[in-house]
Amino acid sequence: MRADRVEVSWDNDKSKWLVRIVNGEEVIRRHFGAPKGADDQALKTAAQKTVQDEGYEPDPAAISIKK
């Protein structure tokens, strides 16, 4: 199953990156540790792993990064 949307953004409160996996009305939020200045490719790779760990098929085209 593929997620409708995957968003990666910096969470200032936790000082970690946040992955939001949106599938219909369900939203899963997971944090991961990467430097704040990480490049887009590193963030997409970490997001893909997080999506896969949650049981979804990773789709790099569905991942948006908000810096």
C-alpha cells in the first residue's frame, strides 16, 4: 500500500526531523535523527526507510521536504 503523501520537516521542539505519512484521514508522525543541515537526498532516504518501516511502499516522488 502506498501513502497519499509523505512530508519531511524540521521539528524545532524536538530538534529532529519529522516524517508525516498521510494516507486518507490517517496521519502517522515519526521523528528521526539527522543533522538540521542534511541534504535533500539524505532526508529522502531516511523518509523512505521510515515509510517502509510503517508498512507502506516507499515512493520517492511522493516525498516533499519543507525546510
